[in-house]
Amino acid sequence: MKILVFGSTGLLGNALMREWTADSVLGLSSKDADIRDAQAVDQVIAEARPDWVIHAAAYTDVDGCEANRELAMSVNRDGAAHIAEAARRHNARLLFLSTDYVFDGSKNSPYEVSDSRAPINVYGESKAEAELKVLAIIPDCTIVRTSWVFGKGGRCFPETILRLASARPELSVVNDQRGSPTYTVDLARAIIELCRKNVSGIVHVTNAGDCTWFDFATEIVRAVGLPAEVTPVTTAEFPRPAKRPANSVLSPVSREKLGVSMPDWQDALARYLEERQR
């Protein structure tokens, strides 16, 4: 297969480029193709003539999106539409990366692929609108929703916690937001499997299990043996520009039906911590 990856220098893109070894893979950064430019997007897809286009490029700064709504919509919504239109025009399959933030977090159980979109921040709104646009353009596309992504090669929650825990005796971390931490290596492997199985539709892909940010931080600090104490706080005590869903847990049912397995998040974290030492 010939694969074209938009966002190849991002957190997930890095992992995709490392893990996707059995096919011909071309990676594009924002410097190679600005997805806000429909003509530029069409040109690179026309030249590459891929079997699959993987759209992993996005403006993912959640608080930044809140302050820059127009930019968020231009990159996340309109950029996705440009890629979908070009993929359709050049007969390529499309896999679009989306997020748990398309939901409002009010549900008391894991979110299914059929649950209604109800974003509570600009980032989630831009991705929810992108999903609808992409589905309208390519009804048989693949949409992979994931959550709490971490990995080597960029900013992520474990990296931040390790930096802070090395410099401070105590950390305060919210304990009333719940989700599933997802390691880029495992997510990349699942994406490769979905493409090889020629899957269509929406699939929720996260590492198995769930926790709060406090639980996640506590395990990170414990795993590396740092002496910092992690203290639980509420979201109200730690206000941010963008609202966060209280429940970001995505149901594994859609993934399991396709025979795609994911290790639990604790196992993923241990492998990440080992990887970052190399």
C-alpha cells in the first residue's frame, strides 16, 4: 500500500512514521503542505497517489483554540474538508483522527460511537464539525476517536508531570476528570491494522482501562521513583480557559468488534517511560 500521512511530525505522526514499516509511507508536515490551502492539499495528494490518506494534523492546543477560534476552525474543520475532498477526487481511502472532546462528558458510562456529539469547547467543536464535513464528503471514510494521547517526540502529560515532579516537592492534579491515556505507539499500530483491514466508519481507539488525571500523574511519579507528592484537586480549583469533559472514557466496543486489541494504559505508560530513556 501507498500511505500519505498529514501531520507526520506531530506526536502521533512521529509514531506512525516509525511503526509503519511494511508499506510505502510519505509523511508531510505543515511546512510541506498547509492544510488550510485546498489547492496545495490537492496537489500533494495528486502527486503521491496514495491508497490511504491518514489525517493526523490538527491544532490541538485546547486552551489556544479557545482564544483563536478562527484558526481552530480553519485548521481542524476546513483543513479536514480540504483533505477529504482531495482524497475523494484522487480515489484514496481516508482515515481521520478525532477526539473524545466531541462529547460533553456528562454521560455516566463510556461513550459509544453512536452517542451524539455535544462539544463544550472550541477544540471539540472544530473536530465535531470536521467529522460531519468529512462524512458528508466521503461517507465510507474511517474516523478514529482517541483520548489523552501521550508519547515520545513532543509535549504530553507524562512529560509535563516528570518535569514538574523533578523540580517541585508537591503537585496538584485534577481528580474529577476521567479518561483513557493512549500511547502513540499503540494507537499507530491500531491505525495500521484498521487500514490493512480496510475498515470504514467511526472507531474508538484508546488504551484499555481508565483513570483520572490524578491517578495518571500518581502512577507516573511512582513508576520513576520521584519523591514528589501528588495531591488531588477539583477542576473548579484549577480553572482553564477551555472547559474539559468530566468523562472522556471511550467505549472499546467498536474496536473490539473489529478484532483490534489494545494493552492497558499502565502497560503503555511503562513502555513509554522505557522508550524516553533511549
